[in-house]
Amino acid sequence: MRFRNAFLLCSLAATLAVAGCSTTSSKPETAANEPAPVTIATNQIFTGDYGAVEDHGYALPAIPINKVDSRYHRQIVDYTTKERPGTIVVNTPNRFLYYVLPGGKAVRYGIGVGKAGFAWEGEAYVAWKQEWPMWHPPKEMAERKPEVAKYVEEGMGPGLKNPLGARALYLFNDEGKDTLFRLHGTPEWSSIGTAASSGCIRLMNQDIIDLYSRVRPGKSARVVVQQ
């Protein structure tokens, strides 16, 4: 079911509320439900971009990238698609996120995806983005994990242990409503390539910083999620 239709159903909206990514702020192509074929074009892998980073007063540690499967290292790949440049395509089965470039290329990032029961698919757009966001877990998550209950109202401040990491991109549906799903960073680099999150799409912090710099929020910042 397409994302825009899914949000017309109250029952599904209730399911989305437990995704666990709720936050506040000071503010040749295959079908969308099939994995897109990809081959490495220039073997341009940005392994050297995972070192320690000083970012807005936070000292992000280096990622031991040699311990992460090389498939999930940020790289430029051949990518055949009808989607226009600037579109984000999330290939859930293969644990890849593509940022479409001109000329049949894309930046490919490794991702962590939602556990069974939190998976989602369809279309949305990046309505806004935030550096070092606050994290407010939904009440449903607090019921499952009492240790995060205190953050429902007061929120967890930005920092190296914040589940949203260094950046967050906020996805809204075509009606302009918050889907409660995010593309965000994570300090848990070892979770990339797995189904470990509570529904949102996570990238290594150094990768979400790179993606964040490329995305200009608005209806043109289209996101297509494949299952």
C-alpha cells in the first residue's frame, strides 16, 4: 500500500505512533516495491570519511569502518532509475539508501532498518531537518521500555548517546502530516546492515551528516521506501 493511502487509515496511524522516532524541535529501475539493481561504477568508496569529527561542539568518534561490511560504506554507484536527482530511495531488503545524482549515478549509504512489525513502505518527503536533534520517544515505546519514560515529556538532549545521532530528516506525507518516521544518525555503527531500529532508517553519523548536507527540505525532497 502506498504511504499516502496508508495514512488515511486510523489503525495504521496508531501503529506508526509506536515507531519510537518521535521528536520535537525548535524547529533500469524496478517497481517501488522491488529492490533496485545496482553495480559499483567507479568504485569510489569514501572509506577515509569515517574519522573523528568535531561538529558543533560535539566530538564524534572515528568509526572502525574496517569492521563494517564494505557493501555498507558510502560510495558512488551506477543507479538506473526514473526518479529525478535529489530523490532519496530506501531499499529496505538490501539495507541501502540511495541519493539520486545526475547521469545515472547515486550516492549509496548503508542503513539499519526497522524490526519486524515496524517495517513501512511508500512515499513521503523531507519536510525539515535538524542538526543534533532532541529525542522524545512516544508513550507506546515507554510502555515497552520503562527506562526511556522520562524522555517522553522532557526529551533527551543532543549528544553522542542520543538515538537520533548527529542529524535527523523528518518525513511528512502528501497531506503535510508528520509520519513520525525519520532518517537519522546513530552512534551504533554495528547496527548498520541489520533490522535493529524501532522503525526509522538509521545511518552512521558521518553518513547522515553527508546526506543532510545534500538535502534541501520541501516537497521536491522526495523519499521512496521499498520493501
